[in-house]
Amino acid sequence: MKIDVIISADDIKEEKIKGKSVVVIDILRATSVIVTAINNGCKKVIPVVNVEEAKDIAYKDRDLYLLGGERKALKIDGFDFSNSPLEYKADVVRDKIVVMTTTNGTRAIKRSSKAKNIIIGAMLNAKAVAKRLLEINNDVVIVNSGTYGQFSIDDFICTGYILSLLTESTNVELTDISTTALYIYQQNNDITSFIKYAKHYNVIKELGLFEDLKYCTTKDITNVVPEYRDGEITAL
Ligand code: 3SL
Ligand code: MG
């Protein structure tokens, strides 16, 4: 199994992901939201790029669809939820469809559409994601959503964690960037201390969202592995 890493949504190229199994990661906070919503019984998540597109879908049936996401890390006008995973509780998302637009995470998912499989990964479900990749047994590209086209430490350390799980269980061929992600994780097992260097960690902290940071950096609280297919994210 060959494993490569892409460092931001802007760096996704068709030739790098075509036929590969992609894992999209945006631990702060889009993929943590998706994993949480699906884990809490949401029927599906529809990621879209624009706010207007999201509203057009949701306004077809406001009882069924919920609008979630952010711009500049804040709730969007007229939306039901911000991009805080803690808002996506079972009593509000069960049997609903979440239409979601975020700055980096949902864009990374949409831009990965030429991959063979698109798995949604976070710290919250990292072990389950690694297990699924072993089952699929295809070459892997871990797409870090990054932040505004830039490399993001938070996504990279989660990538390192998934790589550590894969290398424990199978023979892998790593690119230099995959080796670096694995090494950084191995040297910084206490990810909570290391992640504090991430710019976006500090953006969320300045908004007072400490509980989001604590939650999004928690390892393996669920076995749910959401997959994006035909425009929708569901649990397999
Ligand atoms: O860019 C994204 O997709 C978001 O997850 C960013 S934020 O953490 O909600 O600001
Ligand atoms: Mg992010």
C-alpha cells in the first residue's frame, strides 16, 4: 500500500488522487462535525461550496434539512448551526440531513471527487478509518484540508496518527511527506501540546471555543466511517 499526503485543499490535483482511496481530514473542524453528526444519527451530510447553494437545498424542506457551517469560523446568517461539532447533538440531528459549507473542509471533499473512495477522517474516528483503509487495500492519499490553501499542523498530526496505525498493521510505502507526518506524530504523542502551535488552533481558542478544541483532538471516540459518494456523505 502506497501512502501519500496532500497538504491543502488548493494542492489537490486529479492525477494525484485518481483511482486512489482518499481520506479527507479537517480536524478543526469540518470533518469532526461530519463524523459527529453521522455518529449521532444524521441520515447524511451534503457538502457544498457556496452558502446560496446550501440554502437552495435546505429551503426545499426546512423540517428535513439543517444548515451548518462557517465563514471566518463563525455561524452563517440564516443557518441552524455553526461549525462547532458540539452543536450536532443526537436530539437535533437524528434522521435529518445536514447541508454544510465551510471554508476548507467541504472544499477539500468536493475537490477530491476523482478518487476511488473518499473517506471522512478526524481524530475522533482515526482507528476506524485505518481499519477501513486496510479492508479496501488500495493506495491511499491523505488529503489535509489545510487553512486557506496553507499547510495546517492540526491536520498533519492527525495524518501522522493514522499513518502510525497503518504502519503497525501492514507494509506501507511512504512518500517523504508521509514519512515526515509519521515522524512528527511519533515525536509528539501528546498531540494536545503539539497542536497548540497550529495557527487555526489559536483562532478557535481566541473565539473562546476551548471545548471544541478539546473534543476535536480526542482520539477514537467512534467507529463510524463516513464516506462521500455521489454528492452525499453517509456511514457505510
Ligand atoms: O475551513 C473549514 O472547513 C472549517 O472547519 C474551519 S473552522 O474551524 O470552522 O473555522
Ligand atoms: Mg481546518
